Amino acid sequence: MAESANEQFLAGKRFLKEDNMDKALKAFEKAYKEEKDNAVYMSYYGMAKALRGGEIGLGLELCTRAIKKEFFKAEFYLNLGKVYLAAGNKKGAIKVFLKGLKYEPQHEELNQLLIDLGFRNKPLIPGLDRSNPVNKILGILFRRTLPNMLKKKKS
């Protein structure tokens, strides 16, 4: 009995976690070919095709198409950003990762990749150096403390 597209997709995600890109690509491909309109399968197949298959153009096309279908899914931006990285476009990847964080600010992998890439926000007061204590304190206040305080009030 053939596995369903969803079972193939879940197997692909498992292989991806295990860092087995060959098997992940095959599983994502089977899921995508069974349901070509499924944005999730499209995004993961595109990412795997670019990273393992070296088909950057196809990866960009599929990942972008998935985002156009469901723009609010942070994982799609993660996949597209990985394709940009595979293409050697660090700036493009950072832009895409930041867009993904707009939809899911706490997305662990997006945040980690930005840190790994050395991305840092601009200083709040451009005339002062990033290491200036005023910029540091304001940065902590605006980027960490205030958002957390606002979240607590909502709940």
C-alpha cells in the first residue's frame, strides 16, 4: 500500500531533523507530486530540491509560490531563506528571515539563523555608537522589555 502524501511529508521532516537530505528530498518529492497545490509540500520540496538537488531556481520558484499562497507561515520564509543561503545570497536570506519573524516573532530556528549570520538591528540612536550605554539601555528597553510587558497585559 502506498503511503499518503501526509505520511511522506512527515517522513521527510523526520529525515530533515536527522540531517538525511537524500531521503528527505525523496519523501518531500513524493508528497509534492501527489498534492501539487499543497503550499506546505511545495515549500519543503523546493527547499530540499535547492539544498540537496542543487536546483536553486526551482527551489526559489516553489518556495516563493508557497509564500504567495500562504504568506503568514514563518516556516515558508525559513525554507526560502535557506534557498537564498544555498545560492550565496546572505542579504536576501536575512531579509526573508526577518519577514518570517513578523508572522512568528518567537520562531526559534529563524532567530537562531539570524544570530548565526551575525545579524544585528541598527542602533536606536544612529548618531551614537552601538556600544554607547544610552543605545544599549534603550535597545534593551525597546526590544526586550516593552514587548514582554505588552504581551503580559494582553493575556
